[in-house]
Amino acid sequence: MILLLNELWKDVKTIVAVATDANKRLAEFYKDETWKPELISMYELERAIAKAKERLVDLAVKRTLEKHNIRNVQVSDEVKKKFLDGEEFDEEEIEKYIRENFVKNADELAYGEILRKAKNLLPLSWERKLKVSDIVKGNKLFLRLWWNYGNISLNSAEEIFALEQLIHVVLGKAKPSKVELSAVNMYRTIDSFRTYHEEFSQARKYTYTNKWIDGFRIYKNGKFEIRFKKESYAKKIAKALIS
């Protein structure tokens, strides 16, 4: 099977041959001189080729994950670097590696990433490990987030998004590697009140509901209160977060 990305890489490599030949032909006009200029800078071309290869590796990884409908797994730059060393590029080799090391255990990896982000919403506790009773009062779960110039920080926004993914996984039994939020979610609801003219405009009580959530509230001191439809829901999410 001829893969498109491999064909693109072949085309990229022909540029090197063309540039090398052009520089040799230019050098004929300077054959009596010690220093011979380049028509095309090979140093700059090598950098461009390296950047092109980096983009192809990124695309090969992305195509593999999409092929298997994997959404919430991140492949680190350190892993991608394995395919940047050396002169060649092979999408089949990359696909095989990603399939064996990321696709096979995608749910475990995705759950770890989702949980890691969502855990950052836990209130700080220096003296002892948090208990469910510390953050759950009735059907309410109490977390904390951070402000940045009067708006929810981008980190907290990502963590809220991860928290709602976690809710779908824990309460809705969704697969971590495939869970996808609708266009209407907590993060977008909060972001709709983002403004650069009025500080803390996102500190308010929000009307928001789904299968498990019955609204939430954000306070100026960073307290993030989520009201669940059942106390058991709040406790299950709390247990997951402090696990």
C-alpha cells in the first residue's frame, strides 16, 4: 500500500537533490575562486526539511489516532522524536508503533490524562490527604479554581473540561479514549461570560443541567461548587478525584 505521507516525503527529499545540483552548477561560475557561494542555502534547506519531517510525523500520529477513533490520548514530543532521528520517514512504522503503544491501552492512558487534569481542581490540603467528606456536602461537590486578570485561567478552564469528561466516564460509563462533550458544556458556559472589561464577571450562579449535574456556581475566592442531582453522584466523582 502506497501511503500519501510517504509519497510526500519522497517529494521533499527530491528538493535536496535539486538544490545540490543547482549549487554545483552555480559553482562552475566561480571555479577559479576559493570561496564558492550557494545559490540555495543548504543550512536553511536542512532546517526546512527537518521542519517538514516534524509536521509529517505529527500528521502520521494524528491520522493513526483518528483512524482508531482515539480522542483523549496525547503522544508526547519525546515519543515523536524517535521518528525524527535518522534520514528516513515511514508512516507505516509510525502507525505500528502508535497502535502497539497507545491504541491498545488507549482507555487506560486517556483516563490517566483526564484524571490528572481534573485533580488540579482539588482544594489544597497540606496537613493530610483529602477525604470525600471534605469536599462533598449533601449533593454538592466543592472544588477550587484560579483567576487570571479577573477571568478563569486557561489552566482551570482545561481542568473543568477534564472534570466533565471524568463525570461522563465515572457516571456515564463512557470510554475515556472516546468520550466527547457536546457543544454545550461547563467550560463553554463559563467562557461565554469571559470579558476583558469587567473583572470576575464569571463569578456567578450558572444554570446548567445534564443527566447528573443540576447547576454550579463560581465564587470570587475561587471556590467552585457543583450541584449534582444525587448525593451519590457527588461522592463517586469525589472518590475518583482523591483516588
